[in-house]
Amino acid sequence: MADLPSRVIIRDHAFEDELRLLIPDAERADEYTAAAETILAQDPTVGLKRETDEEAVWVLPMSPINEKSIYLLYTFDAAEVILLGLRVL
């Protein structure tokens, strides 16, 4: 991933709320998302793209929590990645 532009990571309020519901401890929650944020800042196309009526939303599988699958939803442009939310399956 050398020489790729780095984007600013922005956490939407919904993302923050959903993360805190999954992992109430703020430090552990930040540790949980740190690797994903680093990767997405460099190459946000690593996820899977899905089209919605309003915008392109990307999905990135995360490490399971309590044996449940977790997916990070985000969107991006040339300058920033916006973390939109988390889905638990």
C-alpha cells in the first residue's frame, strides 16, 4: 500500500452509537476498528460495493464479536472515508 493517498477517517454519529452498543469500553472499541480505519484510509476499495438509491455504500467484514458477524458500512471520496454504521448478523 505504499504511495497511496491517505484519506481522513470520519465517524458518523450512527457508527459511533452502534460501535458503543457492541463494545461499551471506548478504548477497546477504538482498538477494534483501528486496523480497518488504517486500511480504509489507504485503500477504501478493499470492501464490497453496494449501490443504494442515494450513494455508493461499501461493506467491510470485521472480526466477529460473540460469534456474530460484523460488517462496517462506509462511503468515501478522494479526501475522506465516512464510517456510516455497523451491521450485526
